[in-house]
Amino acid sequence: MRWAVRRILTALRKSYGHRPWKRWGSGLDLLVETILSQNTSDANSSAGFRRLRRRFRSWNQLANAGVEEVEKCIRISGLSRIKAPRIQEILRQIKRQRGRIDLEFLSQMRASEARQYLLRFRGVGPKTADCVLMFAFGMKVFPVDTHIHRIARRLELIPPDASAERAHDVLEPMIRPRDRYEMHVLLIEHGRRTCRARSPRCRDCVLVGMCPCGKRRV
């Protein structure tokens, strides 16, 4: 399977280009924005995050604001009545535990320890935690989102009934640590452009020769 995964990565690189690691933001930026991204589009979650940052000049100000005001800012991101109090409670918990609202201390931890720290917060699941660790701190983890889950099933890298958590447990060891960031971002790009949930463009897919699902469709 590791050999197959390397072939997949090579094909994606040829199609979309290399994707060297870059930092997407601070740990807190990534945590809040990833929570906002749950069950909505990237455009809507980004819009909600921008509104939050324009309205509140600091994380302390956001943590202490009225929940209705926070809800109003992030309404575009969906589920605002759930996400607003969760975000505020996470910020308050960090302040109580650390004395300040900051996550940069995670960079000094092993990935497994940092992951467990983040998973203690309500509303933070494995994908959210791994996104923070990968995009903010460059840790060699492998978040599994809906695009990656779908593509992995179609390629039969995971069982058809595997949950997202099970998919993570199967996929991460298949991918060399140094390749995990690039594989993650390239698979997401491929899922958006070609291997779409509805009407996948199998005839244009660079992975069709390795994909049982694509071969049946073509």
C-alpha cells in the first residue's frame, strides 16, 4: 500500500505541482477557523473568521464578549449558536490553564501529546486537532477531511464502511511523515477539482488507472 500511495502522490504532483509546507496562521487562528469550518463551506468559514477578527481586537476581548455578539459575527459560518459558546469556552479554558490565551507552547510538544491536549476541548475532534498541528506547527500528522475520506474509499485504500477516524488510523501510517502535508493538500485540491462527491470527472482524473471506482465508471 505504501508503494501505491507514493504513486498517487507522484501523479498528483505532476497534475497540480509541488506543495511545500507553509504556516497558515497561529495555533489559535487555525483552531478557531477550523471549528468555524465544521459543516460549512471554506468560503463561509473564512468569512466568519474575518468578521470575528475585525470585530474583536484580541482573543481576550472575544472570550469576554456577549455570546450573542459572537453569534452575529459568525452566523455566515452556520451553527453559530453552537460554535460561538464553544469557541469562547475554549479560549477561557486556555486562559485558566495557561494564564494567557495562546497555543504556541504546543510547538514544544510531541504531536501525540499536543493532539491529546486539543482533544480535551469540547467541539475539537481528531481532524480539527490535526489541522492545527499540521498547518500551524508543521507536525507530521495527517488530517482526514470529507474529500480525503471520499477519495480513499474510491481508491480502496480504506474499507468502504470506514469512519473518518478509522480512515485516519489506516492512512497516516501509509504515508511517509515528510509527505503528509503535501498529500493532504493535494488530495483536497483533487477532491474539489476532479474527484467530486457528485459527478466525479473520472475521464479527466490522473488517478483513474489506480482507482477501481474510476475504472468502473469509465
